[in-house]
Amino acid sequence: MNMQLDPHVKAVFDEIIAHAPDIGPTPSAGVVNLDPTVSDRGRRWLAVAAAAVLVVGVAGLVAFAGRDASRSPADEATVTSPPPDSGAGRPLSSMDQLASSDWVVATVLPDGLEYLYARRDSPALGPDRQSRAIAYGVPRGDGTDEELWVEIGRANVGTPDESFTVGEVVWSIERPEDSWWSASTRVGGTDLNVRGSGTFEQVLAGLTVVDDSNLPFTPLGGPDDAVVVARTNVDGDIYTYSIQESGRYKCDWVTSQDGASGGCGSLVQPDADVTIDAGVTTEPGALPGTVDAVRSGSVTAATASVEVVFADGTTVTVEPTDLSGTFDILFWIAAATISTDSQTGLPVTQESVAEVRAYDREGILIGTTIPLGLGQPDEEPSTEEQ
Amino acid sequence: MDLMHHDPHPERGQADEQVDVAWRTHAPAAVRFATAVVGPVDAHDVTTSAFLRVTSQPGWSDIEHFDRYLIRAVRNEAQNLYRQRRRRWQRDLLAVRPEASIDSLPDVDLLRAVASLSVRQRSVVFLAYWQDMTEAEIAETLDVTRSTVHRTLARARNALRKALT
């Protein structure tokens, strides 16, 4: 091996795999099929009401200069989410109807699981997204937190394998894999679905109905539930960046007059001095062979300017803001008309942003994020590989 | 509370346990490899898809060197992911060419160079530099010829060396 490169390359891969996610529970086909919109946070970016707005989820790999050595991931640890106040709850079997302010909570949880968040679909997300759910799981913060959902407004997606009765409530149970199950019933005219793994008897037996006011945090929602933290424009189009925090989760939205894109995820981002959280790419741009790219994210409060290097080399410098005045960090949003590859029409890089750098008031670089992505395509197809 | 229940599936228990043991034993290394190749956001998905693909095959538990087989499956999933994204990019006209010339920290330059490597190059470099595998071991793990490993590694080294000068 090349001795000059060896320690440097090893160190870079040390940094890369330091971000490796926890392996989580043993996967099963059931996990993948049950709820792809919830189980995969990396793809949970939603296009809203605008055909011209494309949704791109991005993630960064972070490198630091002059980083505060005293800061560790443990310092950024999580807000503990108390469970909903189920003492004021009503038994599910006593309910004829579920009001729009009602939530069904689990009072008996499998070992190790805890309350994570409540999520209410926004009317802005479309007519087919009218459900509201409470998620339970293990707060790993790596996109695999959720392990149990109680969702109002959703039914089983497949054919029930069996039935189960608790009190006077009859549940249809679907078990695509032995360890995973999905149970549905109807309360008045409303579907109710519970999904999880392991045994379901006690979970279903412990379901209780509570009101909005009994939830520990405001439910995660859509763009209308978020506060505007930063604003920019490109080609006369104004883009705003909005945030909603709820316990240790948050939603990010980039909105314009054409619509919005964004999604929700864990607030826990160890080492996140500079993040790239949300964005849209619209086409066409102002000129032929161009697209308008918008990206947004957060920086620490010590940041005075953010330099965003788009993939074609276009560099935009913006001042981070918190227009809401409610956060202890700052946010950036940058937009640019960037060129496409005129020769091939094919991508060379995965991300429209090559790098984001944060500078303090003295102009000193205090952090930078480089999206790792998938790099460039192989030069020739391999016929030798299996 | 009135509880009524029927239809358990006890015969599936042993198979589930084998899958469980295989995941706990081999997933950490596979996730690290996936993280190096596709990044942290997609790493879990890629590993999970590869693992499910492998363990859905009849007789998967008899596979010799399951660890290497899973790494190959992860590599294949990573390349599928790239192809899927590439098709989507074509549709979305998101093709752009990086031209930025940047000067800052040495490690950032190298990180940038690693980010520009292809899936195959990144796989080989990770196994060579982080796992300390020989070219022969890499060839066996990825099921490619040794000359492919040698050629891929040489090209990747050139790209990385430029980042250090």
C-alpha cells in the first residue's frame, strides 16, 4: 500500500464511517413494506402541489476546522420526550367516533420502546395524506428510530391473516413476516392502524384515546405549522426556509409560490456545525441548459457568513438568520441558477451543492460540509462482477 | 380485559433466529462498508436491501463466507442505487459538472477527492486502506479479477494523491 497516502486515507474513512448508522433491529420484508414513508427518513421528502418543484433530500459529511474540542455528541444529546398524559384517556372500546383532536396512544409498550413524536399530515400535503400518527421506538437519531406506529386514518394495506378481539374491538391482523404485524379496525367511520413487531396483544389491549392537550409536544405537521427562519430569491422567485421543532424531532420546508418541499427527521445531529437539510431544484432555469437550485440548512450561532459552492462552481455567500427569533442556532438558504452538462445531459455528481462553508466574524473558516453522495460513475461497466 | 387470539406461526421461529444471528453478526461491517461507499444517509437502506435479498434466497444459510457475500451484495445494491439516481437525474435535468477550485484544509481536500470517486473505486479503496486487505483479498471479496482491483486502485490512488499535493 502507498505509505504516503495510507494514514491520510485511513483517517478520512475513519471520519466517514464515524457517521455509519446503527444497524437497528433485524430487517424483514415486512419492515420495508409496512410504511416506506416512515421507515426511511433519507427519502422522506415530500413534493407538494407543484409539478415543477422536484424534491431532493441531501445529507452532509462534516469536516471541521478549529472545532471546539470540548464539544462532544453527548453534549448535544436529546430532549427527553415524556409520554402522553394517558391518565386523562378514554378506553378505545368506549369510543363511537374519533374527533379531529383525538389521538390514540399506547399505554403498554414493548421493552425498550418509548414515545417519540406525534405527526399530523398537513392538508397542504394532498388529499391522500389525511392521517395522524404517534410513533414509538428507540431514539437513535439515525433514521431508524420508529418501531411502533398508532395511526388514525389508515387501514391495513394487505389481506388480513387473522383476527383478534380485545374488549369489544375486533382487529384484523396482517403479518407479512412473523415478527412484524399490522392491525386495523374502524372506530365509527375512521380507520385505525397499529404497526409494530413482537407480540401485539398487550399493545392493542392498552390503547387509550387522549386529546391534543395531553400530548407532550405539538404534533409535527406541514409547512403551515413551521416558522420562517430564512429567505432568499433567484430569478425573482422568493424561497423561504421554515422549521418546526417538536421535542427531539423537526420538520424543514423550502417553499415558494410554486409549492413546497421538505420533510421531518431527528433533531439529533452530532457534529452538525454546518448542515444541509432541505432544498428544491426547479427546471428550467432562466437560461437554456440551466436549473434553479435552492438549498438550506443550519449553522452555529457563531457563524457570520455561509459560502455555498454549487456543483458547477457557482458560489453564493449568504448571511445566516433566524427570522423567527426562536432558535439558538442560525439558518441559511441559498439559491443559484446552475448549468447542466451540455454534452451528455447526464449527471456527474449526485448533489447540486459541492460544499457549504461557515465563517465567523473574523472570516475564519469554522466548519464545512461536503455531501458524500455517490461520486462519479464508473468509467466502464464491469462485466466481471457478479 | 377480554383477549382472544389464534393462528401463531411457531415453525418460522428457527429461520427467524438464523436471520437474526446473521444480521447481528455481519451487519456492522456491512453498514460500515455501505457508509464508505454511498454515504451515511443511504447506508442503512442499502445494507438492509442487500441483506433481505441475500436471506430471501433458498439455502442462504449454507453460503460459505457469508460476510464477503454480503459485502458483494451491498456493493451491487450501491451500484443499483447509483443507476436509479442516474435515471432520475436524466429525467430531472439535474446534471451538473463540478468545476470548483477550492483551497482549504488538507483533510477536506482528501474528503472531497474521496467523494468524487466512483462506487467501485470507493469500494476498493475502503477495503484496501481501511480494512487492510491485499489486492487478492479484495478481488475475492468483490468477486472481480485481481487485475481489475489493481487498475481501479491505481486510478483511485492517482485521484487521491492529487488531493494531497
